[in-house]
Amino acid sequence: MRLSWRRCSRAEDRFEAWIAQQHQRRVLAGETTPSGPCPDEAFLRALAWSSNSIDLLDPRVDHAATCPNCMNRLLALRREHQAQKRKLTWAVAGAACIILVAGLFGWSRYESRQQMLAQAPPIPELVDLWNAATYRGQQPRQLQSGLLPAARIHLTIILPRFSQAGQYLVAVTRDQNGNGVVAEGAAATTASGTQERVIVDLDLRGARAGAYFLSTTHEQDKAAYYYPLQIK
């Protein structure tokens, strides 16, 4: 039933198209008699470009449908409108392609940059706390802030005098209470003369520039010592 309905609909469409073509041929051949004067250019353009907005009972429509001059002008205006629509379609498609290519190019460059950054070795950095006095919690700051970049770093920390050897947890936090951990890593100390050093890799790429704290926590002490830090 559905296929039969479609066949019927297509046959009717072809028949109506044939009738329209025959009527158009008769009008253009001057075999019809129009009534009334020819409508103005604005009306013909509106009829050709947006016939749905025109009242079909308007006598100017009847005139345009039977007048060879108006029919020729309607056909020309319709061809003009269709050509503009095609140009607009191609322009939109072209702009979309340009935007797509630019987006893909930008994304490709971003991905390449991210891969390069991911594959690049960490930046070596040193924080010397040898002469620093440690403090915990809310005690007054007595240190000059260290400075680290917002990047992947290979950080060497020279621990304060008399620091114990052993395993340390190193973290970058937003305050001296350990809140807002930006990055952390753990490593055992290595001795260099009388100094104890901790070497860890930290990823600070997600940190915004500003004030932070660098904390060290010994595995046996379990108490974190905080040092002012600036990330640039």
C-alpha cells in the first residue's frame, strides 16, 4: 500500500508538472489574455522569490500567470534567485571548509605541541633550603620564596641543616595546611657531603602563576614542613 501511494503521488506530481509546463508554453506563446495592468517589479520579485507570502487571490497574481511579459520576467527572477541561492550555498560550504581546515590545522598544531611537551625532558630546577628555618602550620614565614616554572621539572631540594636521611614526600600545595595539592612525589635522600638532597619529578603545568608552598614530609616524622614558593 505504501509503495502504491508513492507511485500515485509521483504520477500526480509529473502530471501537475506537465500541466504547468503546457500553461507556461501557452502564456509565453501569447495564447492567453491577461487582465489588468502589469504589476510592478517589487511584486514580481516577491512572487518569484517567496510566493508563499503572496495572496494567490490577488488579481496581480492572475495577471502575472497569463501575461507573457510578466511570465518571462518571473522566470528570469526565479533563475536569478536560484543562482543566488547556489552561490550562497557554495559560499557557506566554502566557509565551513575553511573553518574546518583551520580547526584541524590548529588542533594538529596543538596536539603536536602537547606531544613535544610530553616528550620533552623535565626542566632541572634547584631549591636550596640548606640555610632555611623550617616551620609548620600557622607559624610566621621566615623564608624567601623559592621560584619554579609552571612546567614539568626535575627538582633537586637541598634539605635544611640537620635533616634526617630517608624517604621524603615532596608536595606543592596552595596553603601551609596541605590543601590544594598541585603536584607531589616521593624519593629517598642522597648525601652530598654534609647535605641531604631529595630529587623528584613534579608536573606543575596545571598551576597558575602565584604563591604556593613547597612541603617536605619525612616518612618517620609524618610532620610536613612548609616553605614559601612562587610559580611563574
